[in-house]
Amino acid sequence: MSLLSFVYSQLFVEPPIPDHDFSGQTFVITGGNTGLGLEAARHLIRLKASRIILGVRSMEKGAEAIKLLRGGMGDTSDACSLDMFELDMEKYSSVQIFAKSVATLGRVDGVLLNAGKVTQDFYLAEGNESTLTVNVTATFLLAILLLPILRQTAIETGSSPRLSIVTSDRHVESNLPEWKESNTFAALNDPNRAIMDKRYHVSKLLQILMARNLAQLLGDVQERANQIIVNMLTPGMCKSGLTKDLRGLFGAQIAVMDYLLARSTEVGARTLIAALAQGAESHGKYMNDGRVQESALSSFVRSEAGTLAAAKVWEELMSQLEHVQPDIRAIVCQKD
């Protein structure tokens, strides 16, 4: 997506208010106690979801979020069960415990992997720069660990559960030159080379590459009914609080853009719900403004180099995660 297309989208395109009927369905939202995750939960309650689980780093803030959801929806919220599980995306052990808790639900119709971070401070979490850990390695560890409950739901309900990953149109800011090095993560984890003002963009590019690769490994949904649908979406620039701690010139630039261009949190959250409402046509695809729009992907993602980069980095990701979850590859490749 070019800068001109981005500005046009922000100023002149408003994703439609979701009207999908989610009756009887259960959803999991990471980063669900604030911003886009909280607004997505509001939409799901309005659209008759039966159960919503919020993944929250702070249980206290999670409780406040549930109170807000119940208080703001009136009688509508009474028909929807709201709960929360603790989730710290900087800790793999927390991700594993969260996934085990979700598995006890018995049914999960959709997952919004919405939790993410942007920071200008370089520090390591689980061996990687923290933005990479939260936005990439922990996100895909969780995505894979949730595949069994999603497969179980598909079999028992005859439906196609959705796994929707919240990415960003700003992935176009990077072509990931590090993919050509012997180890991409090692290169990105070098504090002397890390450009932290651009790290969020890099992490979102990696999310897209990994999501496309995961979808490919899971197979063609069009050919196999009742399979997991993996899609990815950009909500556009939204007033979500994600960038509130940015500072310096970069922080000032983002603040000006936020003031002039950002969508409201509610409007941005519509795109998250749109992804959950999509069918097989969205599998492995990128959504912009609430609709599938592969042309909005960067030329790098759609190029042969992007395909090669995705395959290489996926192998590096799996090699890392095998140390945490030894059966990680088997979970991906499990056949029903």
C-alpha cells in the first residue's frame, strides 16, 4: 500500500458496521482489555456471541474491562459469557499456560491474535528483541498451540474456525534485508544494528510472512471442508493507545499522524470482526478496510523473494520454538 493509498483509506474509507450473526460461538481475543481488542469484544457481544475469553497481561485490568463490557452493553451482555485468562506475551510459559486454559473450553470458533507492542527500547525477552518476541515468536507459538482446539471445534460443529492475526499496513516500510543473512533473528537481535523506530514495521512484515506460510502448511480450505481458516488483517491507523509511549521526533510524527488520520478505536475494530466473519476465500489472505485485498500487500511480500524469505524465516522460527515446545512441527502438520 502506497502512502497515497494509505492516506486515502484513512480519510475516505470507513469499514462497514459488522452485521454477522455469531450466535452460539466462542471467541478468544488477545490484548482484549483495551483498544481494538476491547472494541472487538463489544462488537461480538452485540452480534450475539455466546462466549468471549480475553487474554490479558493484568488480571486487574482485565476485570475492569469485563466490567466495562457488561456495563456498556446492557441486557445484551447477559447472553454472552465473559471471562479472562492471564497472558504475558513476553513469556513463553505464559503462552503455553494460556493455550492449555483455552483448550479446556471445548469449543473455540474464532481467535483474534491482537496483542502486540511497539517500543523504542531494545531489550531481550525469551532470547529475542522484545518486539519480535511479542509480535512474532510468541504470537505464532500461541497460534500453533491453539490449532488442536480449533480442529476439534471444526470436527464437532462442522464449521470452519477462524484464526485472524492483526497485522499492519506499515509492513510496507521494510523489505527485510536480514532474511538473506545466515540467521535472520540473530541479525535482528544485534543491538548495534537495530533501528527501533522501524522495528514495529519489521515485526508486522514478519507476521504476514509467517501467517501466509502457516496457511499454506494447513492446506487449501477450498478443497477440504470444515478446516481452520487463517487470515490476516490491517485495521489501519487507529486511536488504540498502542503508540502512547513513543518519544522524540518519531513519537512526534506518529502523534501528528494520529491526530490527523487515525480512525476511532470502534471503527478500527470493525476490521477485526470482518476477518472473523470471512469464509474460505480469505484463507491465507490479507484484509484491508474489512475486505480481502491482496493488492494492498507490499511488492516484497508478493514477490519470489518474499516467498523465499517466508520459508527461510519459518524454519528459523520452528527451530526456536522446538526448544520451547518440542512437538511444534507435529502440531502444525497434524491431519484430521
